[in-house]
Amino acid sequence: MKKIGVVLVLALAFGLITGCASSGGSSGGDISVEPLVVDVSQLGTIKNTVAFTRNYQDFDIELPDFPGVDFSLYNRVIIRVKYYGATGEELGQEDGNGMVSLMYDKDGDRGPEMGGPSKNAPLKELNLGGYSGSASKDRGARVTFKDGPPKWIKFQNCNTGVKFIELTEIQFFRS
């Protein structure tokens, strides 16, 4: 009876271990989706023209329409910016400089206070460009687009030293 119990336990353990390895989330490797690189030069204003005067001021950029693009196929986004001080000097990429939200409705919910998605904001990331932020890294930030393409990208400065934020890159892709 002990042998049957040991064999049963080993069989279950082996099944669970192999089951876990094969039942993990799929990256959808069998779906080929070309990255969508937004030509930021076509967006008009990509840098706020009036200096921020206090913390957590907004700078919004309307994104173009993406006709025929199925955004449900994209699961990552790269967003890169430059930060500038009062005299126009470029600031370093550090935690605490700025945050970003991708939004469907410019005036709607921008996501949870501590970052993360919401119904209106499939992406809200704190520390954009800093060590803790993922959207500015080559791997990008995870995102799920349930309601089509985002219509707005909203930036906020997170300290009074940041006076200007300039969008330099936005790219949607599938990992």
C-alpha cells in the first residue's frame, strides 16, 4: 500500500510540475504582429509649451486614429520622453520625474493613484524613464487594450524641477 501511495504522490507531483510548465500564460508566439511605431513628428505638439509651475501638472497629446489596426493584438508599449528644467537643460532619466497614462477619454479616470490600469486608462506608469519604470525600457510595459486604440497620452511632472516633458518615442508591439 505504501508503494502505491508513493507512486501516486510522485505521479501527481510530476503531473502538477509538468502541468504548471505547460499551462503558464502564452505570449502568443504563433501570432505575428508587426510593431506599430508612431511617428511622433506627426503629432503636432510633443512638448509642453508652457513651463510647469507646480507638481502634477498635465500635458496631453492626442494620438492619431489607427484605422484597421487591431489593438487587442498588442500587449506591450514603449514610451520614451526627455525631461527639461527651467533653463532648457535636459534632466536625467530618474524615478520621480514624471508619469504617463494612455487613455481612451482625456477627461476620464487616469488609473489608480499608485499606478496600474483602469477601464479608461489601459496604462498608468509612475517613474517614466526611471529605474522603477518599465515603459521606457526596451522590453516595454505590459498593456491590454480592451476598447480599441488609446486616444490620448497624458504626462505629469512629479517634481518642481521638471518644467517640460517631450515625447520622443511611442511604440506598440507584441511580445
